[in-house]
Amino acid sequence: MSEVRELRDVYGRRYRVGETDLELLGRPRGRITWLAAAGMLAAGVQQYGFGAIVPELSRAHGWTSGAIVLTFALWAICQAGIAFPAAWLRERGVLPAPAAMGLGAVLCAAGLVTLGHAGSLLTVFLGYSVLGGLGTGLVYATCVGAVLAWFPDRSGPSAGVVSGAFAWGSVPFVVLAALLPDVRPALLDGTAAVVLVVIAGCGALLRYPPRHWWPATPEPRTWALDRAHNRHPAIRHYRPAELFRCGTTLALYLVVVLAAAVLLFDLAYLATFVAERSGPGLAAAALALLAAATGSGRVLIGRLADRLGRRRILRLALLAGGVAQFVLYYSGEHRHAVGLLLGVALAGLGNGCCYTLLVGLVREYFGEESALQNFGVLYSAKAVGAVVGVGLAAVGLLGAFAVAGVLSVAGALLTGRLTQPGRPKSLLPTA
């Protein structure tokens, strides 16, 4: 084992150097990306695949679509709400990565089995919404945190791949749900078994490095001064308790609320909306395209954000998402299949990509010391967005797309309020 040292850069960030990934893992750290991505592929089915079974749940049990999508709202609240507690417990050694992933695997599988066999909405609320939501949140927080910890030198692209996998994994499920609507219980049981094995298997191998770990290359203090990777380093490091003393925190929290509201509205309402007008085949294609576009967009944005500025990319993504809602509104009213699919793709590239940017923005604004806990605090805004977005979906009116479009554009305008805490206004970046 090499000599371990701790360095500091001019911004006060700490780096633990001397240990290589091969010494700590026995393999290159790229293995962590693939383990985390595989876990996220399995966990994302409950979010991006839910819309595919809403029509079948309604037909089989006589439940209204509005009542069913309310279970999705509670699921999103539980999924987002567990992110900060999971990070807090992990950093104190109470919930290591393998334990979090193992528990998450069991809860995710329970959520899917519930959707296949529940005979009452109360059972769905308890099994899918609460247990499944908490399980997915544990997996999400653990996988994203692991990649950020092992790739501090290129967090944007790595986070993009892993968060993109969260969307991609549901595409096969959506297709199968459309092709095999009459075997919903068997499909969900089979999916639950796969999800359990994949997440638990990945979790057994997933590890976190020591706190502040840094790879052998690049040299950390040289990297810190490289403007290609550190366009606007944080002025100081904020603890979670300090976040809401900053005006930037409220603005960023509201941006996440609005972005989440629009994405979750699309996920909850799109399949029902399209199926009523153009049939289940196009509805399945729309959901699969939404997941695929979201996943691909997250990878692309993860690579572009460091170069072009996260705030600028966030504004453009929210504007694109807003335009997409109006395209969906018009295409749905006039039954234009091509227009619908174009709107879906634009929605996935827009609102679906904001969480990847949130990872970098938290570090850029609030520093590195509590980055994962701070991310959990800001990510909890998704729970508030779920109430707004799924509330729109429960109303079930065509004009809800126009409301969603306005919310997304409002989020884009609100990005103008995002400024780095503590930096003099004369030195604030323009992007």
C-alpha cells in the first residue's frame, strides 16, 4: 500500500492521495460505474414503467386513472425523501452500500409484486408507493453517491451514465407490458425477480472509497486550477444545516420542484392520454421513447455541462421541456402521431435531464465536504414536484399539458436567480 497523504487546494478542498483504485478495489474503478448503472437499470422500472400498466390496472380493478396515479405521487415522495437520510446514515457508517442495496433490492421487488397482485388501492399505496418508493430511493442514492465518490475528477459524465441508466432500464418492460397486457401479474413477478437479483448482486460488490479519495492522476491541485473542469469553484463548503440560509438554495429548490413536476406529470399521464386517442400501441411507443430520450439526454448533458456551463444547459433543457408540453398539447388535440412522438422526445431531452445537472450544481454552489448530503436535500424537491405534477395528471384534462408547459418555462426563467453563494456580483458567471 502506498503512503497516504491529505492535500488541500487553494479553494480549501481536501484530497486523500496515495491509494489507487486497484489497491482499494482490486480492479479499475470503472467497474463501479457498471455496477451502479446495472443497479439503476433495474431500479428505474418502477418510475419509468409505471405508466405502462395504469390502463391495465384501471381495466382489471375498475380503479380510476386519477386514483391510480396518486399512488405514483406517494411513490415519488418516498423515493426522493429517502435520499438525504440514506446519505447521512452512510457517512456515519450505519448504512454501508451493500446493506443499502440489499434492502433496496427487497423493497423494489416487493413494490413490483404488489402491482401485480394487489386487490385494493390501499395495498398498492403500502406495497408499491411506500416500500417500492423507499427501495428505489435507497438504490438511487447509493449508486449515484458511489460514482461521485469514485470519480471526483469527472463527476459530470459519470453521473450522466448512471442517471441515464435509471431511465433506460424501463424500455424493455414498457414494450413487454404493451405486447402482453393479459399477463400483468406474471410479467411483474418476473420483473421483480430480475430486479431483486440484479440490485442485490451489484450491491454485494459495490464499495465506497475512503472519504476525500483522489485517483493517481490527475494531480489534484493542478486539476483544481484547470478551468476546463473547474469553471466556477464554490467559495466555501456548506453543511446541510446551512443551505437554506442562502437565497440560491430556495431558487434551486424551486427549479427542481418545477422540473420534477413536469417530468412526473408526463410519466403519470402520457400513456393514458395517448391510449385514449391513438391506442395502446402508440402509448407504449411514447413511454419507451420518453425513457430512452431521457436516458440518452442525461448522458449527453453530463458530458456537455462542464464545458458549456450547468446553469446555461439547465435553462435550455427547461425551455425545451416547456416547448415539448405545448407540442404534446397540440398533437394530442389533433391526433398527430408524429407530432406526439416528437414532443415526447423533446420532453425526455428537456425536463428528464435536470437531475444530472443538479449533481454538478450542488458541488459548484455549496462545495465538496457535504456534497452527497446536500444533493439529498435538494433532490427532496422532487417530492414536492410529485404533488404538483401528479395532481395535474389526476385532473386528466388536455389543458394540463399547457399548464405543465408554463411550469417548465417558469423554471427556465427562475434559473436566472441561481448565483454562487458568497461570490461578489461583479464576479458572477453569466452561464
